[in-house]
Amino acid sequence: MFDYPLLLKPICVPRPWGAGSVSNIYHREASTGDVKIGEMWDVSTFPQDPGNPDLKTVNLIENGPMAGKFLNDALECPVVVKILDTCDRLSVQIHPTKVGDTKDEMWYVLNATEDAFLYLGLEDGVEAGAYCDKAADPNVSTEEVTSMLKCYKNLKFGDYFNVPSGTIHAVGPNIVAFEVSEQKQITYRLYDYNRGRQVHVKEGKEAATSQRVDAPIMDLSLEVECDDINYITKLPCFWVCEIFGEDISVNSCDKNQILTAVAGDVVISGENDNWNVTVEQSKSCVIPAGYSYKVKNSGDRILVTPFKD
């Protein structure tokens, strides 16, 4: 249990496609020696990085009475928030549709160069099973594989993409993005640009061709005073709310929530001194359900991500 906003120490995760560029944009660590960081896990109670089981991925609490404890001492969080920082294409991948293993996710672009792009879904007329077979062909070219995917270009701050489990996708190069996903970190690589990493042809094709069992969208009661609000993601495990304004009042929310300072530093105030916290741009904090609080925003918007109990 917790009763005030939790500031968390981000966890730097090396990736072969990591850019290490965020230190030039935000107040963040971007490299560990010669290893470039591709992901910063900002909110997580998931125990370890699937690609590096020796790396613990439970955040440390940095403020208030619980400072020095781990986030899972306060709650088990059913979502993971990351910042992606790319200089190359991520693998073409998919997440399972089996109940209990899904990984619905959402991307929100924070920064992108003019040549940045991403892939999401199949081009019209492309059948999922046929695509998986093509991607598994050892003689296939990258151009053949990627030409069958819907490509999104001209990316800019504020673009967002919902990625339900069972959707074939790949983030491209030169992007910094906020990602929130269900906690399960099961990923099947379908194509990896001949980088020598394992691909998961059988499992990926099963996920691509299986019918997902429908799950109800999470209920939410949220009362906010602001300039405008867009409910940009509504999924079974979490919502993402894009809230506009310099002075924002969250009067009530019946779910624990993650506040992310996407456009500038944010100052939160509430019922006692433990609530007086500053969230630096690009970073997040976890806020308990059932409390009212105020936000002084140096940018034009914030993201609030309520999540399932």
C-alpha cells in the first residue's frame, strides 16, 4: 500500500538497436560504458529483463517514507512503462494472444527525426500466415519482408499507436517513444534483419493466426479539470489519457495511475508534503487511487495511465 506519488529510479537496459541519445534531450543516463541503452524501464515490478535475466527490473523508490524500497513493496504493477531510444530497427515481432500471456501495448512519440518510421500491422491483402512463412524464408530480403507491413512515416511528437496483442509490428530507427504495456514480456521475433538472434517462427505464426478471446475494456471513473482531454487508449488492463493544460486538477480517479511528464517538467501537489514532487520531462511517477491532486505543467500536456487493480 502507498498513499503518495512515488518517484522511481529508471533502469537502463542495453539493446543492440539502442541509440543512447536521450541524454542529449532529457536529464537521463544514456549509456553504460560502450553499451548503448535502448530501453529505460521507468515503472516496473516485472522481475528481470527477458533478454538479460541477471538484470533486475523492479524500480527503486526515490522519495518519501518508502524511499530505498522497491516498487513491489508498495504494489504489484500490472503494466510496464519504458522509454524506447532507437538508432536501428527493432525486430519484426508479435505478442501472444493466449489468455494470461497477452502484451497489449501503446507507443507515444516523444521525439523523432525526419527519416524515422515504424511498422504496425499488415498491408491490405496480406494474410498473416503467409507473411510469417515469408519472414521465415532464409533467402528472403529485408525489402520483401518490410514491404508487406504498413509503414508510418513523418512521425512527430504526440503521435500515438495502439498495439493489441496479435498485431505484427516493429519500431523503426531514430525514435524516442513512451511505451506502456501489460506486464507480461513475451515477445516472438518473426524477422530480425539477420542480426543472429533467435526467431520464433512457430510461436509467432500461431499468435498471428489465432483468434484472441475478447476481454472487457477496463472500467474507469476519472474526474479532471483541464483544458482538454483525449482518451487515446482503452484496453482491458489500462487506459492512456492525454490531458492538456498548464494547471490541471485531478479531482478523483478510482484506479492507481501513472503520470508521465511528456512535454515539460511537472510539479504535483496534494494533501501533505509527501505529495509535493517534481516529475522531470520524459519521466513518470505512480499515484495512488482515490486521491485528488493538482498539477503545474511547464509543457502543454501530460499523460495519465490508470491501470487495473
